[in-house]
Amino acid sequence: MSAVNPSITAIEEDQPAPRVPEADRYAFLSQRAAAFLREKGGAAHQDLLIAHVFGNTGSTSLWRPLLRTVLGRDDGLIFRDDGYWALANAGPPAISPLLAEFVALDVETTGLKPLHQRIVELAAIRYRDGVEVERFETLCNPDKRIPSYISGLTGITDVHLADAPRFSEIAQKIVQFLGSSLIVGHNVGFDISFVNAELKRLGQPSLINEWVDTLGLAMRLLPKVRKPSLDNVALAVGLNPRHVHRAGGDAQLTAQVALRLADEARAQGKGSLDQIKALAGAAGRRPQEGVGRGRAVLDRSLLADIPKLPGVYLMRDEHDHVIYVGKAKNLRDRVASYYSQPLGYTRKMDGLLETMTRVDVEVVGSELEALLLEAQFIKRYQPRYNTALRAFEHYPFIRVDVANPWPRITLAKARKDDGARYFGPFRNKSGARKTVDLINAIVPLRTCPRSFKDARSYGSPCIQLDLGNCLGPCVGRADRDAYIELVREVVQFLDGRDEVLYQRLWRGLEDAAARLDFEKADRLRREIQQIGQVVGAHKRLREAAETHTLLLVLPSADPSAREILLVAAGRLWAQLRAERSGGAAALATCLQRSWGRFLSHGNRPLDHDTVDDANILNRWLYRNAGHPAILPVQPPLDHSSWQVLARRALDLTDQELLAEIALTGDEDVADDIGTASVSSTENPISVS
């Protein structure tokens, strides 16, 4: 935990730093901006100016308001409608590249797995305003032989690398060259993962630069390019493809592709760097030439009995153990895609296809059922190749010990019946820990483990009291009413009902920027974003519990039936398979019985076993809000009310269900929806 309160100015070891008058600080930044604008011919885009004035290449949307505050006081600077800052006497600016400054990165390696393979060549080229200004390019001795297919692909042999430097000799130069620059690459996640793996071997921190992937950008801007390899994308934007597969040539071509894709984005109305980043997003890794495909180890007979329907597939090894669980809108097409994927395609896939001997499938009626069933199977079988949902038992809670006379905020592994307030559990473990640390840094509550149940808890204060990070209940300094009010603010903040702590964090960011401590300001910006994700996740579940009490009608795997889901307080309480021939009366009776059990028992608090299902269900409901297949349930309800709801559920037209299917992508079952006794399961449920 930081000993410095980030919501106030920095504390020096001896005396506080003298405060610089606000007007002087702004004048200095304005002069810096004006000098830069003169260098650029009188005008520059605000994103480029942010990078120069604040020394920041992060998310520019967070810095734009501060830039306008700083420069808006200078009559010699004006902000144009086109997003440019300009000298008051400057003419209209020339169109500037959206990617004003970046480093194009490419690496050649001995294979596809960063943890086991090594870099043999690295190139990084810096561009400013579309022009190459600096280049770092080197071979790298991997201390291992290069596979023949890599030599055939790149032309690099063991002889070329015999006298090349090892990565440990050039690591510092690479890190310094990249700095905090925006990194651009084609499937850039692959390149960054190898650099980070090499840095990890040396005990150095990983790169945290923001990046733009031209692969993802091309997929969204050039939908007609079916296989967006670097060569194909280059051809599509009017460039010549590579003649030799080497890091320097690849990085240079990637930079040219990125600049042209940025121009294409501008032409499509995406006129800012943030929009470029959003368009690029996270794309799949590119298949590498010369690498074996799944068809080399998979038997085509595995596809024989797999239907083109939504559901879940379970891959098994020779011992009949489930090694991977996945969901699909079209099971046959999804499993068939593994035959064309390269072996070792991603870390998750490493060894999966070679180990698989059988595929089982569970057919369901809709994508939502498949999502829920996938999560349940992963919890049941704990497949070794599913790494995300398999870690559910380690999701932490944030605990506020309100039962203690002097509460504190900590992380907890499990919810206990101890009178404390629990928030979570959270899938983002590091985010939850950062949230607790930052709250303890800006709110002067105690962090010590004292119980305050006996005299031993009092006296002998820790250093946090001297640093001003604790009100000092252990020595009788704390006012209980003021202390409890701070605890109430924290609880409201974690519950997503109050933003007072956000305001303190933003003041800390603005103070750091005003002191020109841009490194601290950038760190606070990232922390605010991370905390927002954690608090937002809890807030969405709380709001769902308050608003999501409803019936959800879905297609069924049985063509003559429909699936009726009873969602109570944001949680799936019961699932009924209803045939229309059974009539609304039978369905109403089952629904009323299930509702009565909910009123008697209610949902148990969210825990590790239920949080993933709740997140999946409520994200789906938010995405499809207002659809006719979602029927609100408004208590109190008698039998006649349930009959009305049951009749509405069974009377939904095929067109309404088809619309639901179109929304979730389940077009393949569109013709199988029919009309159809009622079978049911209640919480906890199985959707198979």
C-alpha cells in the first residue's frame, strides 16, 4: 500500500515543496504548447499536442479536458472544430495523420510459444507525422538452433546468429527506444508477448505501452479482405507485399499499412486516435506460414455426428478426461475450424489438438443456454485448457468490517456470516486488490489487524498515524462519527451509489498534472480506470437484482418445445421446458410453485459458484433489453397473473422467436421452432 495520499499534493521527506502559482503553471504549459504549434506550422491535432505538453501517449480522452483548461486561458491559442489547436493568427492546418507518433514493432522468433521459444530478430521504427525518424534493428542470438521451417521463412540461419548479441545485451536499449510510445504491429500481441517473455527471463518488468493492431483494424475497415495477412492487407490499401519475411521490412510495411488504414478510418468518420484504438481492438492471432495444421493430427470422423446447432462441445483425451469445453452457435462449424488452425496456434491451444481423441456435444436451443452450460461444465470438469472460468474459486471479495467499532477495508477469500459487508466476488483479482489499496491510500481508515476487543488493541501507534493515513483510533484521536461517515462513503462507493472517492482521485490526478508529475498522473489515470471496472461490475449485478425479475422465452433443443427461464432478482431461479399442447394452465402452476419457493427461500448471496452465471445472464439481458421474449414479472402475483404470463409466453409468434434467434446468432435453429407437458428444474439448476 502506498504511504502517500494521492488525493493531495506530494509529501517530501523534509518539507513540502513550494506551491507554484496556478497562473505560472498554466503559462509555462501554454508557452510549451505554442512553441510546438510553431514547429508544426501553426496548428496540430489535440492528441498530438497532449503527447507533447503532458508527455503522455495513453488514453487521450482523459487528458483533453485538462488540455482545454490549461490552454483555454491563453488568448493566443484557439481550439478549432476539427479537433486542432492553433495559433490565433495561423491559417487552416493541413490534415495530420491520426497516428501522429508511434513505433512499428516486429519480431522473428524460433517458434510460436513465447515461454519456450526465443527472439532471433527485432525491429522497431519510430514515425512522426507519417515519416520515419528513427530505427532500431538487430539480430539476436537465441542460444538454440533455429528450426528449418523458420530458416526457410526468414532466410535467417544459425550462421547469421553466431556473433549476434543476446537479448540480455540489448534489452535496455529496446526498452529505452520504445519508451512510453504507442506500439503498432500486425498481430502485435504476438510480438509484445515475445518481448515481455524475454524481459521476464531477465527479471525486468513487462511493457505496458498501449498498442494498435493493424490486423484488427483491417478486419473492421476492410471487410472484403477475407484473410487479413500483412501481404493481403498491404495489397488492399495499394502497397506492395513483402519480398523477404524479415523484421525490418515487416515493421516498415506495417507502419505504412497503419497510416493508410488510419486514413481509411478518417474517411469512414472515425476521426480520433481513441476511435482507431477501439476499431483495432483485440483480434485473433495470425496463422504463421509453414506451421502444421490441426488436420495433421485430427481424425475427420470426429465431425461425423456433430450437428449444425447451438450447444457446447467437450474435448476428451485418451483417458476420457475432459480437457477443454467450448460453446458455439454452430457446433459442426466450430469444431471443424480446429482442423485448419495451426498447431501451437496460441498458448491455450498448445498441445490441445495433439491430445484430443474424442468430442462430445450437448445441443441446446439458444446461445444463452450454451453460455450457461459452458460455465457449468467448466466448474464441473475443471478442464486444464480452460484457464478463465476455471479459476472461479480464487475470485476475491472486498470486505468492509462494519461489525467492528473501527471498520477497515480488506480483501477476503470467502464470504462469512460475521456481520461484515462483502462486495463481489470479482473475477479481476488484481483490480480488486488495487481498489482496496487505493481506498486505504486516500481514506484515512485503519489498515492494522487490531481487533479493538480488548486493551491490547490500544496504544503503540504505527507509522500510518504519523503519515496522516489513519485517524488514530488506537490512541483515541479518531472521532467516531467522522470515522463512521468515511466508512459509509466507502460502502456507498463500492456499491456504485456515490462518486465522492472518484472526485478525490481526479483531484489527485489534476494536482499531479499541475505539478508536471505526469508519471504519477498517468498512473492515477490507469488506477481510476481499473477501479471503475471493479465497482462497475458490482453495480451492474446490484442493479440487475433490483430490476431483473422476469420470464425469458427461448428456443429449445426439442423442436416442439420452448425453454421458459424464471429470473428472480437477477438470478436464474428455474428453467421449464414447456410444450404448447400442455396449455398455459400447466405452465402457470409450475411457475407459481417455483415463485412460492423463491419467496420462501430467496437467492443465496453471490459466491464463487454463482457469480459467473449471474454475469452471463445479466449481460445477455442488458444486451437484449426490450425484446418481446423478455416478459417482466411484477409482484404481487396470484394464479390468474401467472396464467396471463404463461399464455403470453406460449403465444409468442414464431416471428418473435425468430427475432430473438437473429439477435443471438442462432439462425440454424430458426426452422426448428415448433409448438409443444412441462418439466422443470429449480435453483441450483442444470440447463442440459
